[in-house]
Amino acid sequence: MKKIILLLGDVILLYASLAIALWIRNGYLNNQIWAEHWTAFTIIFAIWLVVFFINGLYEIRKVKNDFSFYGTLIQNLLINAALAVVFFYLIQGRLGHLRPQTILVILLIVFAILFLIWRKLFYQVISSTALRNNLAIIGINPESLLLIKEVMTKPQLGYQLKLIINPDYQEVPQQYQVVPISKDISDLKRQLIKHEINTVVTSNNPKYGPEVARYLFESIDLKIKYFNLTNFYEKITGKIPITALERNWFLDNITQKNNQWYLIVKRVIDIVLSIIFSLISLIFLPFIALLIKLDSKGPLIYKQKRVGLGAKVFTVYKFRSMVHNAETNGATWAAKNDSRITKIGKFMRKSRLDEIPQFINILKGNMSFVGPRPERPKFVEELKKEITFYNERHLVKPGLSGWAQINFPYGASVEDAKTKLSYDLFYIKNQSIALDISIALKTVNTVFNITLGR
């Protein structure tokens, strides 16, 4: 709902800014002037909203009232200004006579002012104590501590932690002891009423599950929302806490995702897009090949074994970004400043140009455009021993980009693999065409920022 309100507010401001700009430019505003500009600017506004979406300006988790966030807003406004100029003077110019140079400048200034005010007010409203949901957490464990940190450091999520129930007498870190802590669950209803709780999250601890359920049942008349920790953590973070999972979670959440229509539509989209992008990439292929050959000796295409759907091994194709015979001693994790990576290879990896040959893998059906990134067999075997349920990421086809790639920076360690898995499991549970489109669009922003070293 918050995202919809944010989007609707932006749309209203865009058209309001256009009306103000037309009135300032002409000294008046009538139906004829509005009609002359409405169609062209509607196209521009649609493009601008897509840019805002790609850059994460509708992610409530990332909304912040600080210089960094407002710097991002200004950056987006500049990008959209450039796109508007291109549209009106290069594209639309061939179709019509509209050249709203002055109007565009006025519009950008008015919208920038209104936009910054609107976002500041929106943040203050959703972060205000009066509108936040009063939250109680029952049970202390590593996962609930992570949840407490998320809630306390991100008021924009809309929750205020008012009560911690700690029936196991677990240690609570000092920084969280500002919240009232009770070790007695027997008077749960009284405490919920006292602290005006409207949302309760229970940790996935089976030891006192029935006891907690009994006391919560006695509070059912309070009209409180109840969540288990796994579902609530997923709701506010976009990832699954893998250390809190049991086998029954997969039976409840994954087996029902065998949507054949979704798989058919996704496969059709993969085939169509891979053909289109393959044809477009032919334009750049001679230049990429020349740069690779001039930079270092070795083959143009590098073949590598990866683990895909159903844990089956397949061959993935990439433009070579390392020196020839870089792995004569076997597969090793790539380091941040890996000496094996060539100069042109560094750029190709940042911009993901090295993955262009994987359009072949998509056409063959080994991969999709969106899905968990495929890992090498040796690393998979190592990670399966270290990380519970790691093999379950192979329940879906791997992809060029995924939920983990747009939410977590590049990593090469067991701990990084755990975090990525938490995002991959979120994708596997919630996969849909809408989520795939969202990931694809946000990948553009991820690649752009990484390429520029941001």
C-alpha cells in the first residue's frame, strides 16, 4: 500500500508540475494548451517513473531522510531531464512539432521542488510514531535479534518495537535493552494491552510453541496481527532466514509453486528476448573480440561447468575475462582484486558484457534471464556441507541475474553464499512474471552503478 501511495503521489505531482509550468509559460492555462502537451508529456512521465523504479525509489526499505537519499533523487531528476531532451528533440521531433524547451525547464524546477518536499513529508509520515505499528517479539534467538535490528534501525518500515518477551532467559544485547523486556509469558494478554501492541511476531522455537499458542489464543479478541518470525522477516527484508528453516517450510511454500503457465510464459519470453539481444550483440561482437585478443592470448569464449536445474551440470559460455590457463591448479574463489583478471576483463565483468554468450545457454534451456546465479560444481559441493538447504536453490532454473544479485554485492565466501541463499529462497517462493520483470529492470541499475564503481 505504501508503494502505491508513493507512486500515485509522484504521478499527481508530475501532472501538477506540468500544469504549473504551462501556466507560468503562457500566463494562463486552457484545454487547448493542455491537450497539445498532454500526450507527449504522458510518455515522458511514464519513462521517468520507470527510471525511478529501476533506481529503487519505490523500495520502502531504502527510503531514508538523509543526504545520500536526496542525492539519489537529484541524480534521477538529471537523468530524466536528459531523457526528456532526447525524446523531444531527437525522437518526438520527427513525429510532431512540439519543442517545449522553456516549459521543460520550468517543469523540472517545479517538479524537483515539489518532489523533494513530497518525499520528505512521506518519510516523516511513515516514520512517525503515531502511524507505526506497535510490535512485540516473543523469543530471543539469532534470527529474532536480526529482526530487532531491522525494525529499530529502519523506522520507515512502519513498526515500533514496544515489547520483547524472553521466556528462555536468553541474553539480549545492551543496545536492544531500551525496549521493555519481560521473561514472564503467563500474563501476555495484559502486557499486549499495556503496550498497545497490534502486531506480534513469534520466533520459530518449537520448545515453547504450544505454550505461546495457548496464551496468544487467549488474546485473540484484541484484533492483533500474528506472524511467525520467518514470514515476518521475509515481509520486511525480502529474504528468508535460512537458519530458522525446517523441511516443512519447503513443503508448505515451494511445492505449490509448480505453476506450469508461469513456466511456459517465462520460457517463451526467454526465447524471444535471447534472440533479440543476440542479434543486437552482433554489432558489438567484433569490437569485444578485438579487445580481448589485444589484451591477452587465449580463446575468445571460455567454457565452464556450472550446476543448474535439478543439480544437473551444464556448460556455461562466457567471454574470457581471465588470462589463459588461469585455473590450471583447479577452481578457486575469485578475489576482489584478482590478478588473473585481465584489464578488459575487469570492465567486462563490471558491465556484465562477459555474459553475452550466455544467451546461447538461455536458448538451449540451461538458463533463464532471471533466476539464482549458477555456481561451479566444486563450490556447490563445499557449500552444501557448510550451508543447510543450499542444494534447494537448484529447484528452479538458474539465471543471468537474480534477486540476490540486485540486493547483495558480489561476494566470494561461505558467509556471502548464506546471504545470497536467503535471497534466492525468497525468489523461489515468490517467483512470478511481475517479480521477474522487476528484477530485470533493477539489474540495469545494478550494472550501471557497478560499472561506474558506485
